[in-house]
Amino acid sequence: MTVPSTSGMSGTTGTTGTTGSARATGAAGAADRSEGLERAALRGVGTALALAAAGVGSGTLTDRVGPVLLLPVAAFALWAAVPAADGPTPARWPARLSAARTTLLVAGAVPLAAVGAPTWWRALAVTVLLAGYLVLLDAFGPRHPTVRPGAAAAALGAALLVLPVAFAAGAAGEWSRPLAVLGLAAAAVGVGLALRPTGRPAEEDGPGRT
Amino acid sequence: MNPGPAAERDGTGEEAADDDRLARRARALAVARSVRASAAGLPDSPPAPHWRPGEQTLRLLTVATVAAVTAVVTGQAWLLAPGAFAAVLLAFAAPGTGRPARLSAESAVGPRRCFEGEPVTVRVTVAHDGRIGRPEPVVSLGPGLALDALTVTPTGVDLVLHADSWGRRHLGVVDLDVPDAHGLTLRTVRTDLGTVDVFPVPDSARLTPIPVRLPERIGEHTTAHEGTGVEVVGVRPHVPGERQRRIHWPSTTRRDAVQINQFAAERAADAVVLLDTLADYIDTATGRRSLDETLRAAAGLARAYLRRHDRIGLIAVGGQLRQLAAGSGDRQFYRLVESVLEARQDRPRRGPLPPLPLAALPGHALVYAFTPLADQRILDVLGQIRERGNPLVVVEIPAGEPTPRPGEEIDALALRLWRAEREAMRATLRGRGIPVVGHTPGETLDLALGPLLRRRIMGAAR
């Protein structure tokens, strides 16, 4: 199968003549620059998230293994921060993992940050960077953005509310476990409700008409 | 404070740029997924008829779950903060009651009949009864088709395709990943684009050689008999009752007796194209397929005869035996091509070929056999035609030559044998009085048929 080049999309607008083609070339160049900036932003925030999760300080993974660990972490984050162009749908597992590398990065940053006893500012940095990376990934990823600014602000507010409570003097460890289990149960119920069939069964839908 | 016109323009420009960026991204994603899907072939299983979590949903779920599990394992309460961020985003993306219960994809294809290389426009839209997000298309094209343009629209996708070679082509299928309004879940709907009849672009041809004997039908070919045509073939003495306008005055003056012009009769010819579809050979040097070139050349010749109001029929041997009785008129061209459009899908026939249908072979019709002369069985078919007494011309379609490995003497010897075998087939045909002409794809067919105009083509005695 032959397909048109990606940069040829502006051709559908039908620009003609020297001025039109120059304008189209300029628009394509601006779009390329914009995409380059987006990739740079994703790499920057993703790498910062990984480095913050690997951490500095007593008890962290870097403290135990040494600063040399930061190099592979940063290298992996630089590669994994930018999503694959066509999403995680290949059949082979290595290709699937490569396509889902952004999820690996954000999901891996959490247990990485849990090693040792993090300070409040490191926890704050990891939380904000993870939130920022998820929002940027949604905005700059290959798919249509789904996160609305209001929802992102509310989610960040909820996350920042947890932090002072978690680091407050007292036995946070006593309530964190039941709360986490409760959260897991709530998430499972939420997923079930979100994916439940609504209205008529989907099988009753007619096939695509031609 | 209300924003001024400049601010409004800036806002509109930013929105347009944002839309353009999103459209470019959606198109890049659709093209990348379509390339991969088309390379994998047409899907053989239907898509899951259920809503499933989207990519961003899976990512947020993973983060929330990993954070909660890690918090449970390590007892660090602060890990619930990133988990809470992901969970709240998921909660805000809940589709509620707006998610459609009925979802289907509809496609409109036009035109359903076209020539090679002509664009075919496809519009696929999603029909639903709720609120949905922007669909993400995956196009799985059928074999022999190329995608010229792909535009992702808010309700589906617009495609422009073309086929490089003739045939009844299956356009393929389009899968649309339809997300709900907030992108939490998505569902795939599929539409089959159906088939399109792609006609060959006929090779250029103007010459129409004719046989010695022509049927008794008025046409445009002059014969040796006296008739009512326009070509003067001689003069003869006047017979009372003949029209005065036919008097040939110079001869009359010279001979002192009234002389009358003699005109040749004009007749139409009957021709039949015989297509050898025993195999489809790919020329490794040019990439051309013998079956493609066979029908292009035959279509060019058929068009040349039809323009001169002759009758032309068709017989295709190889897979399924196909025939079309000789006819004239513009419609005959399309009937003729349509009768063999599915020849490419025929299973190759093993063993001897069936006898030719007599109904498709009028007596004394000039038969053009388009063949790559690569299968000995075609000689039996040509022998049957010759036995019936029909004048016959073999138009050889190049099938390419095997490429020997450099320095391999056995390969070089095999190539020589291969060439010798083909030359022997040509010599056999010429020895039976059957002219063999070679057609070069891309060149006009007149170059091959020109030598046949020197004399009329004779059939064998029955």
C-alpha cells in the first residue's frame, strides 16, 4: 500500500500558486517546529520525573546503588517519554511494550520513588511532575486530547491535598493501607461501571452498511 | 473588558492552528495504523462489540493501581497522591448517560466503476444515538489498491484510493475506533467498502487488419468484390439502367463508349480476442504483469475494431472458460472487459483445457490470440482454432526472462534453453501459417499489427 506523506496533509486545503505553496511550506515548517518543541517538553518533563523518582538522599535507590544509576534512568526516560506514533496495538510483546513505553515510564516512576524514605519536597516534586507529564502526554500525544483543564486542575488539587495529610505528624501508615485498599476497590467498581453495557446490547447493532 | 477585534482574530487564529495541529496528528496516526493494517492483510475476525478502555484510561488506571498497591506494600501514604490524581481524572472522564447505545459505520463509495489509476472516493461516517468523540480510523486496503489521501473528519474519515491494475477489486474494510465523549472508553465499528470494477486503460491502437473473407454485412472494410462502396476499383461498359452519375467520363471519351465506375463492396469484419489466462507472469525487469498487459492490449484492439463498426467477441482460456459472443457498439467494449474482470481470481486449471465453445467463434472470424507463449497447452487451443479454418494472429505478450545469477554457467544454459523453447513455439506457429507478432507494453499496438496490413490474413482450409 502506498500512502501520502504526513506532511502532505495540508494539500487537502487546496492551496495553489507560489504564495499558496509558500504559505503551506511555512505552515508545515511551523508545525514541525511545534512538534519538535512538544517532543522536547515531553522528554524534559519525563526525564525530570524519572530523575526525581530515582531521587537523591538517604535510602533512595541512587543512594544505595550510586549516582551512576541516574544515567540509565535518564537514558530510558529520554527514550520512553515520547509516545509511539501509532499506539500500543502490535501483536508481539516487545513491540507492545515499546509502544506502551510512556505507561511504563509513569507507572515505573511510582515504585521507584517509593524506595527509601522520601522527603516531603521530593514527594511533591514526583507528584507534580507525574501530573504534569500525564497532562502533557494527553495534550501532545498522537491521539485527540481528552483531559480538560478543569479536570486536570481538580485532580492536581486532590493530589496536593493528600500530601500534607500524608506528611503530617501522626501515624499516617496506619490509615494509608486501608485507604489504599479502599481506593483500589473504588477503582475496580468505577471501571466496572464505566465499561458496563448501556441501553441495548451492542450485538444488536447492525453491521456497517455500504 | 471585552477583547478587541485583534484579540478575537488572534483567538480565532490560535484555534485554527490548534485544529490544524490536531487534524495533522489524527491523520498521521490514521496513516501509520493503516499502513500496518494493510500490510497485515484484511482482518479475518470481527471487532469486539463491546466498549473497552482507551489508551489514556489504561495509563491512568495503571498509575492509580500501581500507586495504591505500592502504598499498601510500603505503607507510604504520600503515594496515594499520584494515585489520587489519576483516579480523579478517571472520575471526570466518566461517560455518564451520553454514551451511545447504537453505533454503526456507513460508507459511500464513488464511482463503483472506473479505469486504472482513476481516483475512487470513499466517505465513512459513524451513525450513533449519543455523544461521541473524534473517531480514529484504521484502513485495511484490499490487494492492488493504493491510498492517495486520507482526511480524518469529526464523524469519520474520507479516503481517496486508486487501483494500479484492472480487476474486480475489493476495496477493503475500515475500522473506526469511536471513543465516548470524554475518551474514557472506545468501541470499534467496521464497515466493508465492497468492490469496485476497475477497467483497463486500453493500449493505443488504430489499425484493424482484416481477413480474406468478410461476412455479408455492410461495414467499412473494402473487399475485392464489386459493390456500392466509395472506393473505385475499375471501370466497365455501361449497362442500360445504371445511374448516370457513375459514368467515368475520361474512359468514355477515350473509348467512345459509355464507361461506368466500379466500386468495391464494403463489409464489416468479425474478430474474436482469445485471452491466455493460464498464468500471470511478472517481468522482473519492469515489474509488469503479463495478465495486465494482455487485457490492456486486447481492450485496445477491441476498441479499434468497434470504432470501425466491426463485431468483436471474446474467449478467455486458463482458469474458468469465459466467452462473449461477437457484437458491436460502445457497450460491447464494457461487456467484453466486464466478462473477464474476475479472471484474476480464477484458480489455475490443471490438465488439458476444455474444447473451445463454437458459439463464441463465428465462422471466418479473425482470431487474435493474446498469449505470453509460456504454456504449451495454448498451442492445443490455437490448433483447434486453426482446424476450424479461422484466420489467426498470435500477439505475444512479454512475460520477462528469468535472471541468471552472474557467473553461473548452469543458469546461463537454462536461460538459453528457455529462449530456445520459446523460439521453437514461435517457429511451430509460423510453420502452421500463423503470424506471430510481439507487443511491447507501453507502445502502440499498431507497431505490432502494421506488418499484417501488407496482405489480408488467410485462414486454413477446412
